[in-house]
Amino acid sequence: MLGTLTVRLRNTGDRPGREVVQVYLAAPAGEDPAVGRPARVLAGFLSVELAAGAVTQARIALARRAAQIWDPSEGDWRTLAGTYTAEVARSVADRRLTVPVAVNG
């Protein structure tokens, strides 16, 4: 696990609601394209139910695998250090917040 990300959620509706909060990890700026990984990887998600008007803090665990690539020479996963961007979203097409995340190798 890379750590956790805490997000404040509020149900602004007049009925109970449910949201799946997703966190994507985008590769560090300037990363060598030869690494061959996607622009962003799903690093964690959490389903949250809230009563009408309620507020909560959602704690989402970030998977270390989101910052790793397969290294065929070692036959294992290798963590790539750098400053990634965590993107908090409703879906990959609806990213709402970003925050830098430092990852050590």
C-alpha cells in the first residue's frame, strides 16, 4: 500500500445517496515513454453511502501496484519512484480533484 487519501464528501441532495469514489494515479511528468504504462491507473476506490445533507471523510487506500511495472529481467514487479498525481474521480472521464503523491522506490 502506498498510503491513504482522505476525501471529504457531502450529499447535497434531499435523499440518501451512494457514490463510488475512485482514485487514479497518473505517472510522473516527464516519465520516459519507453516505460510503456497507461497515462493513469486505478489505485483505489471506496463505495460511500450518505444520508441527505450528510458529510463524511472517506479514506481510500492506494495500492502500491498502481506505481509498479513488470520487470522481465527480475521476474517481478518494480516500483517506480517519483511524484505522481492522484486524481479523485467519479469515473475516469469525470476527475474532480488532484493532489501530488510522492512514491519511493
